[in-house]
Amino acid sequence: MSSSAIDIHGLGKRYALGLHGGYGSDTLRERIQHLSRNALRKAVRRGPPARQERFLWALRDLDIKIDSGDVVGLIGHNGAGKSTLLKVLSRITEPSEGYAEVTGRVGSLLEVGTGFHPELTGRENIFLNGSILGMRRTEINARFDEIVEFAEIERFLDTPVKRYSSGMSVRLAFAVAAHLEPEILLVDEVLAVGDASFQRKSLAKMNEVARQGRTVIFVSHNLAIIQALCERVVLLEHGKVMADGPVRSTIDSYLRQLESAASADLLQRTDREGRGWEESMVKRIEVREREGGTADVVVGGRPATIVVHVTEVLPAMECQLTIVDSLGHPLMTMDSEISSERDVRDDELGPRIECEIGALPLLPGRYRIDVLLKGNSHIQDGLQAASFFDVEAGVMDGRPIPVSGAEGNLAVAHTWRLPS
Amino acid sequence: MRELGVASAGPIPILPKPMQTETAQPPAAIAPTMTSETIRLQPTSGFSRVLSPHELWRYRELALQIAVRDITVRYRQTALGAAWAVLQPVGFMIVFTLFFGHLAGVASDGLPYALFSLSGLVPWTYFATVLLLSAESLVNNSALVSKVYFPRIFVPAGVVAAGLVDLGISLVILLVVVFVSGFVPSAAILFLPLLVAMAMLTALGVGAALAAVNVRYRDVRYVIPFAIQMWLFATPVAYPSSLIGEPWRTVSALNPMVGVVEGFRWATLGTGDAPLAMIGVSALSACVLFVAGLAYFDRVERGFADFV
């Protein structure tokens, strides 16, 4: 039972930077020019070739051992190397150094609906997609009815997939994938599809799969799902293993890491989503009840102001803030692009953006803020976990906000009508 | 999803009861015995994947599925469907007959020019179509290539195999025309499978190599239609190779399509001398192109997912 399923030794994966990578040339002509220039340079022995060694190590010196039957969660920032690791393990791309030994048939689910062809019918796509994911025809036949039932598409089985609603095709894709029976299953954040009831159903299915003694590696940003499905969690950071152990302690160290990243100078962080624009960057985010109040401590049901300090004021700046609970589950997004008559643009404001919340609808606990900054009609900057704040128990519209034992994360003003 | 909210320690009541009663099948179907081999993933060099028959065999069902997909998709939502397989060579035949046959008076080895050109156009159309499609195949399937592992050669190979259906249809039409025109194929018709195989090897070798280059340099897509035109004129489709004197006629068969087209004419019409020398040279040349193309494909295959 405890024979190893995946054994990773000193694994590294390197990507060349630049538009197409490799030679910094993306058309044949540039490549030929480049080659001939290099040859010339070599011939006259004038210095080293012009090739620039600019690499990004997506993974480096990775050592992980996973026993068969383990259900392991893989967490980390954007760009920590999680997806790259799954790609190496599923043989889509080769490692640049080290090795990984994989014992058993691998099924990977890096994106739902891979290989769906819009012109083919649901039935045809089930067979195509199934075999792409590594199922044998006999297996697909055996589980065909189950797949169709799970996806809830009986009536549309012989309709081309291009006429499906997006919900339908996603359901079908997940259904095929969920009925895979590999010994090792690699899953990359695919549960966030479909409507709420289908998400629940998929989660139950994943749980069932995890309990069947298969080895599962599971990448997700949703720590609640990770916590529910996995026994062990590996935390990646900059392509290296930062923590590896029981769910609770690893998630804790991940959260601590997130917080220390948020408390440090945000401008130092490299895990940004600005796609290189970054004419203006997020410097600091603070949450307070009012001007002069304690930073980063607010009370439920009271007003709160989120202040985003930026480096530069640009034309047409917009800002999007997402409040996420301590398990990584997003609760709400506030987006200045969806405007209200009461929004103002203020010349005197300086390099900052303020978002005022009339009555903070949050239960006591610790929350984080993800931010996306736009300006000059580009996404300028983006940071996950840019700031953390604590919410203290309060009163919402005259009614105390439940402190513990309540389900959910939100408190809203409401009134009851009860029989006397 | 209210179950997700509780931030307290301990297991989260995230999961409802299992949706389906687990009566249908016990989870015993994993069958670890046959597949539990250990694969070592590490940086590789040289020939490792494509030319590993073991690997190809493991994924044989996928190869079939890809070919079936290519065939199915080809004429879906087209008004004329499989008739296109016939219209193309017949259309070219009419044009060629008009311009080369009548206006230019190109020789046709004593055969009716229409029949002469059709018998060359049938294999040529197959070759040109699958060459073009297979060169584009990896880029067109980039979603697949960057998300799943399988021997990538199946993508261009699927195209080459799928084209056989069209070839079959147009071949039947050709034979009907041959009979109607009063010709009877001789036993030479038994050469057809060999000739088709030569066209396939050439298309796959060249197509796979071009597909691999196309992943890195999209210039290829502009070069190919042009190159195929050139190749058509280097092949005796519109003119007989007898216009070329020996020994150059045999040397020209280094272009594998020379042997294929001349062979097709001889095998279906049952006239003229057996162009065995040309077929031999072309067969050899086809094999060389095939091996070289696959070797190149194999060498660059490992990088596809990083570039496509």
C-alpha cells in the first residue's frame, strides 16, 4: 500500500524568457539572420555568441515523494510552479534537470474540455475526450451511461457540442474526466465550473474518487476544498518546496507566508498580474473604519474604507477589490468599472483610490484583499493577498452579528415577520 | 455554497452525502497489474518517443479516435459532403484538359487527355490535401498538445489516415471513368496499395517535419501552399514523364510523387510499360523522407508544449 507512486528527485524546469523563448526570434527570417550572425561571429572569433542566457526556473531542486493512495494538495502563489509541476508529471513537457519516477497510469485533468470538438456530437466527444484522457474504448463503453447521467445531457447526446450552452459543455467535460480511472490523478483547479449545485456534485465526485485508494494530486486556490479532500499538502514557492506535511500545518504556513508577503513592501513582490504594464503599481492597501482609526481592524456592521495607495495617477484609473476569507474563498468583489452615480473622481485625492463600504457585512474573522488596478485602458497591476484585516464582532442594522457557530460569512440588514 | 464558509479547525462539513448510491460498481476496476510500470521522466535526447513502438501501441486507441474525428469533422455541415472528394480532382481535370490538353496540346502518352490527367490528379489531390492539413495539424490542435500527453505524431498521422477515405471515393470514380472509357485495368492494379503507401509515407514524413517547424515558426503556413504548387509542376500530373529523356526520367523519380503518379496511371489504366524503375526509386526516396521527417519530428517533439 505504501509503495511510492511518484518519486521526484532534484527536478527542475526552465523556460527561456522572451516572446517565443529560445533564440529571441519568432519568425524564420530572424532565426536565420541570428544563426548566420552567430556563425560569422564565431568565424571571426569576436566574443561569445549573441545568445542571451535569460531563463526562468519555474521549478528547481524539487524533491517530493508521494505514496500510492495519498491524496495530496498542491498550493502556492500564482507562478509558484504548481501547474508546471503537473505538466511535467503528466508528460506534457519535459523537465530540464533531475527526474520524476511515476508508477501507474496517469490521468490528468489540467483543463476541462480539452480536445472537445465543436462539430462533433456529445456522444462522439465523449469517446474522443475519453481516449484523450487515457481511457480505453471498452472502459468508456462501460461507463457511458453513467457519464451521460452525471452530465445531465441525455436529450442532447446527438447534438453537436457547438450548440451546447457553456454550462452543458462544461458539465459534459467534467463528467468524462470524473469517470476516468487512472491510478494517479492530477487535477488542476477544475472544480470551479458550472452552477453551484453542479459544483457540489463535482466535489462529491472528487471526494469519492479520493476515497477509492487512488493517488491524487490536487491543485487549488480554494483552501476549503483542499482541506476537505487532502491529507497532505505541499506548499510551493518560487519553484521550491516551502512546506510539506499535514493539511492543517501547511495551510497555516501558507497563510502566514501570504500575510508576511502582504505586510512587507508590496512593490517588492514579483507575483504580479500586471502583464508588464505596471505604469502604476499598488504600494499599500489599508482598511480602516474612518480617517485616523486603527489600521486593518474594522467592526462588522460599521462603515469601513479601503484605501489603495498607488505609485502613479493615470488617466481613467479603475480598481477592483475582492475580499477573500481565510480559506481562500472569495466573498465579494467591488469593481469601480461598474459605476454608480455616487462615485466621484477627485483631482485633489492624490495617488490613492478609496472604496467606502457603508456597513461592512462580514462576520468576525480574518480576511484578505486581492486587488486589480487598471489605467490607460490596461490592467496595470494585480496582487493576490495584498492586504489582511481583522473584523471584530459588531451590530448590523441594530441586530448583533453572529459570532460563532453560524454558517456563512456575511451579515446583511434584514427584518423578520413572525407570528405572535 | 454555504458549506465552505466555516473557518474553524477540523474537518469542514463541505461534502453532502454521496450523490449516487455506490451500488453500481465496486471501485475495484483499477486493475493495477497490467499498467503499474514505472516511467522515469527526465531530460532526454535523441530518439525516445515517436519511434518507440511500445509507446505508439499503448496509445493506439487514441490514434484511431483522432483519425475518426478528422474524418467525421471533415464534411460535417457541408452541403455537398463527400462529393468534395470527387469535385476537386474532377474540377482540375476539366481545367487541365481545357488548357493543357486542348489549348497547349500537351502530350498524354496516347491516352485521352482527360483520363490521363484524372489518373494523376487522384493520387496528387490526396497527397496535396493531407500534406497541407498535416503541416497545420499541430498548431490547429494546440489546445490538445499543451494539455495532454500522447505521442504527438498521431496528430499529423491522423490527418494522413483520414484522407484515405477521400482517396477511396475518388479512386472508385476514377475506375468507373476508366471502365466507361473502354479501358480495363490489368493485374498491375495490385500495385495500388504500394503506391498509396508511398504517398502516405511521403506526406507523413514531410508533413510531420513541417508541422514541427510550424510550431516554432508560423512562416511555414505561408510557404506551404506555394511549395505545393511548385511540387505539382515537378510531378507529371499535367504532362507525361516520357517528355523527359532517360536517365533524367528515372532520376526525377527521386521526387516520390513521380513514381506514385506514373504508377497510378499504369496500374489503373493498364496501358504502357511498367514504370518499375521509377516506382523503385520513388519508394526508396519516400522511405528516406519518411524516416528523416519523423526523426526531425522526434527531436523537437519534447518542446512542442512550450512553444505551441
